[in-house]
Amino acid sequence: MKIALLGYGKMGQVIERIALERGHEIVLKKEENNTFEGLSTADVAIDFSVPTAAVTNISACFHANVPVISGTTGWLENYDEMTKLCAATNGGFISSSNFSLGVNIFFEINEHLAKIMAKFKSYSVVMEEIHHTQKLDAPSGTAISLAKGVIENSSYTNWTLESPDTTQIHIATKRIGTVPGTHTVTYNSAVDAIEIKHTAHNREGFALGAIIAAEWIVGKQGVFTMKDVLEF
């Protein structure tokens, strides 16, 4: 499989290494100011760039008839625009806040726990996410996905970084050293607390999941999620 890497920072370099180990070929390594030369020869593109470049990168893939996997966060105000462009060009598209297999299992656990806890009004939920100091967006896309998973399965209606009211989930964000990513969901009551937590040890889980998604989407048209890839 021929892969175009859109974004060649630390994540892009890990994706490259694992892709080569799995027998794939890299036909483009694009940094922010490079051209898209070689994109049209790719079977699939993987975008781990920056929020300001994501829409341009994804659009270029659709116009080149190359399915694209995007792990860039912080641009989702344009998500609907990209899904419409995907449909108009008969493209293939997966955007995820986190491609790690472990995190996607964590998403499922989070949703299931939210359904259970919705019956017990004595508990309130809070979230915390910790990332490295170079991460540009806060809260993380993963934390937002976790909050949405609770909102869709409970009476909560929104999340906030500020002091929450009873309808809001508070997300605490921390930027520490080189931490790859730690996410915690806690249900507190007057008598006890229930906590679920995912800790990434390195970037390899994110990279492997993105490559698995890329392998899966080749030859497919439409907008998909990691639930489709992992058959949840």
C-alpha cells in the first residue's frame, strides 16, 4: 500500500516507521509548506498535521481521489464541510480524535458506564486530560470525544473548562513535559468515587491505529469512524 503522510512531525515519523515495518511504501512526506506532489499516486493519505493545515490537506485528498485518515484535532468547526466534500467527490474519510486501539476501547467503556451512571443522580462526572507541552489544542480532542460520549448517554448537555453548572461536565486540562496522553473520567458522590483511566505510554498506539484504519479504508467510499474499523 502506498501512503501519503500529510504532516511529518513526531507522529508522522512514528507512522512512517510502523508503516514501513508493515510492508507499506511512503510516497509523500508533506510538512506545512511543502507541495502535494506525489499525493495522486497514493492509495491512502494519513493526516497528522496542525489545525490550520487540516482542511487544506483533507480537501486535496478528496480532489485527488485519495481516501484520507485524519488524526488532527482542533479544526472540527469545518467537519461538516469536509463530509459534504467527501460525498461530492465520492471520497473515503475517517476523522478521529484518537486512533489508538486502547483509547477506542476506552470510548466504548466510557459510553457504557455513562448509561449506567445516568440512573444515579447522586454522582457527578468530571474529566481530566494531561498532554505534552507542545500540544496546541485544549481540551484534547480525545477529552471532547469522552465528554460527548457521556452527554449522548446522560442528562448532561455540554462540557466546560470553567466552573460547571449541573448540566455541564468540567474538563481539567494539564500540559506537562512529554506526556503522550492521559485521560481520566471520574464519577464523584458524597460517599465514594468511580474512576476509569487511559494512559498512553508512547505514540506507537496512535500510529498503529491510524495505519490499521488506513489499511481498512482503501477501496471504500463514505464517511466512517473507528467503530466501523474495529466493528464495535
